[in-house]
Amino acid sequence: PCRTPLGRVRHGIIATGERDAAYASHTGIGPAGQKAAARAQMGVKGMSLTQMDEPTGGAPAPGGPTLANATVGGAEPLFKLRGISKHFGAVQALFGVDLDLPAGQVTALCGDNGAGKSVLTKCISGIHQPDEGQMFWEGRPIHIRSPKDSASLGIETVYQDLALADNLDIVQNMFLGRERGRIFLDEDDMEKAAAATLASLHVTTVRSIRQPVATLSGGQRQAVAVAKAVMWNSKLVVLDEPTAALGVAQTKMVLDLVKRLKDHGLAVMVISHSLNDVFEVADRVAVLHLGRMVVQDQLSTFDRQSVVDYMTTGASSRAVVASGSNHRKG
């Protein structure tokens, strides 16, 4: 029985390369498939971020390529979700959600109240763990079990309430919980880093980086929250209703800030009810309806009415002609 390659595999007297070739010949499963099977047997679904192995060369998703799996220009998105589901008791909040977030692009996540936008955001940021589905970071399968896991990847979330301490100044807020210095705080170093980050984002309207956050306008507070998010080597920034309750001038300042994040090569996800804001800064649009991703595609394939249709009914009969692009349904 040891004379055949497969027999030699079973008796443990064969080289690794010949082993892979033998199994491939006998079963039709190549090395990538063998690794996937081995990871499944070892319980890879229970592994943490640091236990995941390297990508297997971009093997296609189970079931073959679909429109939902396609990416612009064939490039692998920085972060993608596949089949994400989440329930709270008897309430199902998300149903098999697919989402792509490419680097250097702004993806607008739209949906009516109760569509599941906040739950999806909290799954991305590590506050909630999905019940089903898989997340991929730069092509590798991952599990985000906590906000610390999310931050370690380079994912920063700016929530609608901004999470700033009014009684602290700008520098103290930007380094809150991540202060520099061992015995004593390195105030000079933190001040220089905060000033450099604000300058790189062209935030020039604040009087002093040592002024209390309580004295800032709504747009300035949003700018500080975004700067706080991007100064930690972030790759993906999630903004939850960044222009809510802002005036016209402050809204323009925040939207310009979002564009600069894209220009820096970051992936940006903006959650917004304002279609004016969406059509001002977004490259892509994804729409949730009652917990389901009903469509995601390039901005050029939508008009305002079609987005409203998807948000309110989950479907649209309007067709917007765009070169080489079709609606991708989740």
C-alpha cells in the first residue's frame, strides 16, 4: 500500500510537496483547500485575531464569485463582511449582511431608523459580536471580540455623541487613555503630535489646542473627534452621523475633513440620513432595510430618489445608467 503516493501519505513517509500533490490528484482538492479544511478541523472559528494564519492566495468565496463579492477594479477591499447576522433575543437585527469597505474610498451607509446601521457599526467596532458570518481584513479572516481588537487592526469609530470630555482640553482629549510618558506625562510630545495631526487634516479654526473642548463649536468638536481617531495609525474610520445638528458652515468643514481622510488613503464609512452629504462625499453607497443589505454600488449608479426608494421599501424601479457598473445586492 506504500507504493502509491496516497498510500505513502497515509503511512507518513512522504515529503510535504508530494503529499499535497497526492491529495490533489486523489481528491481534487488543492493545497489551499487542504489548509482551509485543516483550519476548520482545528476550530479556527474560535481563534483570536493573533491566531489566524496568513491568507491562502485569495481563493474565491464558497459558492463561486457573485456580484455581492465583486469589488471595484478587482481589488481586494480593506475590510469586508460576509453573511453577518445578529439577534437580540427574539429580535433579529441583521440578516446575512455583506459589505465592502475599500481603502481610499468613502462608503455611505444609508437606512431608515431601525434598519440596523448602529448594530452593524457596533459589530465592526467590537461592541457586539455577530452570531453568524465572517469578517475579512486585508483578505484575512478575523474575529473582532472587543473594541481593543478593532483598534489593534486600525479601525476607529466616531460615534454621534463624539465621546469627548468637555472639561479637558483638545490635547488631553486626543490622548485620553493613551497618554505618553512613564512616570510623568510628556506634555510637550503630546502637544506636538496633536498639533501635527490637526494640521495634516487642515483643522485651523481652533484658537488653541489647549482650550477646553466645552468652548468649541459643533464642527470643531467633530474635527477633534476625527483627529483623535486618525492619529493612531488608523486604516478605517467609521463616522456615525458626523453632520447631525451642525449648521451649514460647520457641515461643510466636516465634509471637507471626510474628503481629506480619503485623500490620505483611509477607508471611510459614513452613516448619514442626509442625502446631500452622501452625494457630496461618497464614492459608494450601501443601503440597509430592516436589517438586510438591499444594495451596494458606486455612487454614480444612484440618484437621490433611488436611494430613498431602497431606504423605505428595500427596492427601486429606477435605473440610473453608469458605465460598467451594476447594482450589487447583499
